Amino acid sequence: VLGGVQPATAAADARTVAVEVADTAEDAITVEDLRGLVLGFEASGDVTFAGARRLEFSLMFAEHGINRGTPASAILALEQFKLTAAEPRYVPSASARTALIDAADALIVKLRAV
């Protein structure tokens, strides 16, 4: 204790943010599920602002491909999503990188079955 003030501890400054996805089973995952993950991870600081914008851009193209009935173009967009998600400068959290890539892979599997 210095001058009656206790130094801040890491535990006192720690914060926890829970990110939930309703159901990420391969047959149930959607672009909206991925978007929810991105927004949750951005809110918790696990995805940077620039990373979230890049990921959202890829999701926009994936959604467009799905809506047009061209799963191949949606898969290409999701592969780009995965490349961005794998970059620590955009997704500093290793657990967030894994979650985003796994969820994108699940959607790719679903789209390949179409």
C-alpha cells in the first residue's frame, strides 16, 4: 500500500464476456450464427474493429451466394472469412480464431451437401 492506495490487481481488472451460439451443429449453422459470433467476439475485444469489418464483408458475400443459389461462391467467401479469422492481427484471441474457423467449416460442410 502506497500513500493509502492499494495497487490495482489483474484480477480486479479482469472481465468476462460470454459469447453464445444457439446451435452450431453442422446442419443448423447459418450466416447469422457466424455474424453473431463475430459481433460477440468484437464486443469482448477478441476480434478487432478492422477484423470484424473484414469478417462481415466476407459474410455479406457468402450470404449473397446462398441467396442466389450459388453455394460455390458462398464457399469461396467463407474460405476468405477463415483466412481473415486465422490472422492474429484481426482476431487476437486464439480461442476466438478457433471458434470462428470451426463455425465457418461447419457451414462449408452444409453448403457442400447442397
